[in-house]
Amino acid sequence: MPSNEPEGPKPGFGGPRIREIPLRLVIPNLITVMAICAGLTGIRLAFEGRFELAVAMVLFAAALDALDGRTARMLKASSKFGAQMDSLADVINFGVAPAMVLYPFLLHQLNSLGWIAALIFAIACALRLARFNVMAEDPDRPVWQTAYFVGIPAPAGAVLVLLPVYIGFLGAPLDGALAPAAAVYCVLIALLMVSRIRVWSGKAPGQRINRDSVPFFLLCAVLLVMLFVAYTWYTLTAVVVAYLVFLPFSALAYRRREAAENAE
């Protein structure tokens, strides 16, 4: 006799029901996807000759990259899937996109040599991110070392490598020695990304800003934003130069801290 009980899912026709995912888990990944869209749009704009918008898209992707991680931590929505998505997005936004902006803007004058310089930068970014992921999973890494990046971080590398573009926007002639200098500079930034130089991250555990310093800090932040809006390329050039000058002091601070820790 036929049974009156409802039939369960038949093999090959369905399966376990996918559980609903809270919206808070989707938001950080949505920001990451938006960052990928910004980076890829920057590549398109560069090959269309709209270089200022292309650079703006790379900078916008960097801003979204800073936002997605903080959003995930704030919403308690961190996940391994999100971490992998973030790494893949960083390769596109901070490795491929800046290289593809710099090449048609300037490096194409060197033909294959310019393309090799762009490739070296993109590959160095991928290697740097792979090393970062491995080190992040190291349970034996001392806590104090998390306050320092190993090598220039990918977003900073993307902003730094576009310095020849900023200089071009300021009116520097694009012919002559600028293209060879840009190729050498591109390779130098790539080497700094995969180097062992320690770069202060500003994420030291338990780090706090003195209450009396908060107004000064906010004033400096507002001033920087206003300068960026009013004098975008001058400000970016100054920021890049300041960051490069900061690197030796960061490495020295790490060595002193390491010596102090070893002495205990």
C-alpha cells in the first residue's frame, strides 16, 4: 500500500537545505567585491587614457580595503572565506591595477623593459600577500611583532609605486629620463614589498592615543584631508616621500625593540 508520509529528498534531486546567512556576514564581503570592481575599473580607465580617474579608483580601492576589515571586526563577521577574498582582492587592486596604470601612462615608452618592471611589481605584491597570510597563521609569533609589517604592505606599495604618475600630473615632462627612472623606482618598491624590512603598522596591541593629544590628532587628520582635496597630487607626492623617509626609522625602532626583548 502507498504510504501517506511525505517523501524526503531523493538522491540527486536536492540535498541538505542551505542555512540562511546573517546579513552582517555578507556586508564585509560586499565591500571587498566593491573594492575589486574599483581596481578593475581603474585598469579600464587607464587603457582609455583617463589616468586621473584610474588613480582615483586605485585609491578608492585602498580606502575600501581599510574599511572591510574594520567592518568585519566591528560586526564580528570575520571568516576564513572573507580573509581569502580580501587577499585575492589585494592582488588585483594593489598589484595588478597600479602596474596597469603605470605601464600605459609611462612605462610603455620602454617597451619590453617597462612591461617587465610592471610584471615584477605585480608578482612581488602577490608574493608579499602570500607571506603575510602564512605569518598571520603562525601561533609562535611574539605578540609585539604584530605591531610591524614584514615588508611594505600592499596598499602602501600601490600608493608608493604611482609616484611617477603623480609627478606627471604635476607637469613633469613624460619623455626623457622619467620613464627609465620610473622603471627603476617600480622595481625598487617591488623589492621593498618582498624584503624583510620591518614597517610599523600602527596596530600595536593595546595602543591608545593620549586624551590630551586627541584634538591635535583630529586637527592634523582634517588638515591632511583638506590638503588632499585642494592639492591632491602635491599631497600624495609629499605623503610618498614622507613614507619613504619613515622606513629607516621604523626598521631602527624594530631592531631596538627586538634587542630589548632578547635581553629580557
